[in-house]
Amino acid sequence: MPNPRGLRAAALTSTAVLLAALMAGCGDDTDPGGGPAGGDPATQKLTWKDCPPPDAAEGGGTAPSPLPGGGAWQCATMRAPLDWDKPKGETIGIALIRARASGPGKRIGSLVFNFGGPGGSGVSTLPAFAADYAKLRTRYDLVSFDPRGVGRSAPVVCESDSQLDRYFQQDATPDDAAERTTYLKNTEQFNAACEKNSGKVLPHVRTTDAARDMDLMRQVLGDDKLHYFGISYGTELGGVYAHLFPHTVGRAVLDGVVDPTQDPEQSSLGQAKGFQLAMDNFAKDCVSQVADCPIGDSQQDVENRIAALLKKLDAKPIQGVFPRRLTQTAATNGIAQALYSKELWQPLTEGLEDAYDGDGRILMLLSDAMNGRDQNGEYSNITAANVAINCADEKQRYDTAYVQRKLPEFRSASPLFGEFLAWGMLSCANWPVKGAADHPDVSASGSAPVLVVGNTGDPATPYEGARKMVDALGKGVAVELTYKGQGHGAYDSKNKCVQNAVNGYLLDGRLPSAGTVCS
């Protein structure tokens, strides 16, 4: 969900990283392609070594800190077929990271994480959240990876950093024919750059390809079953894996659940409602504080003032992070980013208060975090990968006339985010690769139990998606757990009820009762 064309894809749950950025990882030497492998990729031996700092495509930064007790993060490259229809043909490198099990419990195996996106680097994200999963590490090697097209795993490359600065400044809610023409032209230019710079990999970054990579990973790691923790888009990837390989599913948890039954339009409309709900909750929380809310006197006043700010920025941007100015698009993006976690509500309040006084720096930093831009002006490839994976997965292709017809419905769903999300449906305009399906198939008859965790206040993956995932996985496969909270996902909220339920299943195989509610 990092691009201004829409908030459809669920972004990384990287609140800690964003907070650090407002106050002011790891990779390997994976190459984008290799010669014919010729042999069985499942027989390869991984070479683990100390992790270097994450590269620009992974988000940059420093090498991950030593693990508690003095252990080190280890990184490796797994070779996978570029084209899974030609398993003995040309290969690509898939970047992996792991923290070995710490004990004292008996080691179960590897626990593979995907944190979402699509397009997020698991290699750089897992170390940032290692403390949250310390208990799981007592019995598992914690493992994550850059999915194909992401980070160091044959990354999709589209536009340059300077081009992306201009791209993210564009008006993503066009008001007239001229603006609509410009917006569509910018979208098509971005997509053409993806084809020019990464045409070879674009047909091979579907979620089904990543799921096959995970099954290869399971084998190379020496596990009979894939134990898995999927968050946000990672829930879709986990569901697709369960569909393709139901008999090798181990203990699996899906948190912050994507609705697998929706097409892109339905998903965008659902997110409009989800972000509006999150905004309502943010505004209510602000005016309920003992001290006066600095951004409005009532919930409606808060939202009216934000709407007025966005309208003003559409006509006249204000100073952002020099030399860039805060546009309507950047402000909307930044506000949406802050609604991913309650921990970001205070920075959002401060950012809005400053913006009313003509200072857009905090909102722009939030927007930069969404877009994968660091303080040096370098972008990760999360936007490029996000677009490439979504467009490879999704069969639908929308045009400007269709979006215009849908605008009233989207505005009704969310006065603040509706138009932004509606125009985001143009993301795949003139994309060079046909999409795979109307929506992912996650039916998984014969799979081991899957714990599905839904959050009633989730803006990016609305709560209703958890029940849809349970039903789509099939009778007797999934158990649903509800968290009555705020933000995207549930486990990283640090709610003890949620964490005890998830840990109980992953560590001891003990599922909570179906319909359990945590608050």
C-alpha cells in the first residue's frame, strides 16, 4: 500500500521503524538472475553468513544488531527457478534471513514470516520486530525473506529516485479532464519504466510463484511442514500456499487478514470504509482526551478541518521536507500511514496541528515512510514491487471512465479517502503482463488447522475479511480469533490475550476455541 495510486495493498506493520524515522535490517548478495541450474533446486545447500546492511531496495540502514545472548543474524541466498513452469531452467536468488532458535524448549523447526506489502522486505523487517517474537524463537528458527521482485530477490526496478519524487507529488485525485489525462499519463509512464527495466521478471512475480518459493524454502530448510506467520498481504500468500500445498501446512497464523474473495474494486471500496472507520476512531479519541483536542472540538469538527486542509493543499501545497512541498496527495498518504497504528496517532495529531500552521514536515515524513523513501532521498523498491505483484495477480484492468462512474460510491464510503482509493484502481493501466485471476484461490481441504486473527478496527484489511478467509479456506480448516482493537493486525498490538492465543498454537499446538474474542 505504498503508492499514491491507492491504498489497496496492505502495508508493512513497521510502526517501530516509522516512529524512529519521525524522530530524526539485512540482506545478501542476491543477483537478479543466473544461468540454468540444471538440477533439483530442493537439493541445494544454503550458505549462511553474517548479514550486511540492507541495500537501498530493502530500505537501507545498518546491519541488524546482535541477538539477545550474543547470537548473530544470518543471511543466505536460495536459488529458485525464474519460471516455475521450467523448474530446471534459469534461476534467481531469494534473499533469506534467520535467527536460530534460542531454547530452552525443544526446537520445532523454522517459522517463516511474511510481513506484507506486497513488496515489503522480510529481510529488513524481521530484525526490527525480533523482540516481539522472542518467545516464538525459543522453539523456532525465525526466518524471513525478500519475496521475488522485492529487495534483493530479483527486484523490480521502475523509476529513479528523482522521478519517484516527482511521481509522488502528482495529483492522485484529478478534478478535471486535464488532470485526469496527466494522472493516467504518469501511471502509464511508470508502468512503461517497469517493463523497460524489469520486463524479464514481471511475468514471474505472482503470489503463486512466491508460494512455490516458500515450499522450496521449506525443503531447503529441512522441514517436513511449513510453519508460517503471515501478516497483512502475508495472509493472502499463506492462503495461496495452503491451497497449493495443503498437506505440507504446519502450524500457521494469519493476522491482519486480506479478504480473498474480493476483486480489486471491492478491496479498494472495503479499504475506503476501513480507513474512514479508523479516522472516526482517531477523531473520537482525540476529542475524548482530558486536555482539549488541538485539531478540533468534536469528531465531526476534526474531520471537517482535515477535509478543508486537503482541499486547500489541492490548490496550494505548503512547505514539506525541503525542497519538496506537501501536496494533497502526500498529506492523504501520510494521514493514512498514521492510521495503521494507534502508536502513530500522536504524531498524526502533531502533524495536522503543524500543517494548519503551514508546516507540512511531519505529514510528509509519514508519507515518505509509506512510499519507502529514506532521509537521504533513496527509495526502496516497495512501490515497484507492489504494483508488479498486484498487476500480475489481478485480471481486472480499469479505465478512467469506469473510475468516474464509481466515484460517488467511493465518496460515500469515505469522504476523506474515497477518491484517492478509487483513482488507485488505475494502477495496472497498460501493464505489460496479463493478470492471473479475479481473486486468489485459498481453498485448502486437507490442510492442518490455520489460526485466523481479525482486528475490528483494522483500516487496511477490514475485519470482515477474517471471516471470509475462514470460509474460503474450507470447512474444518480455520479457527477465527477476534481482537477488538485499533491499527493494522493484532499480534503486534502486544495485547496479551492475542499473543497468548497465537503463542499457544505455534509453540504447543493448542488452538483457542473458535470465536474467541480478545479486547
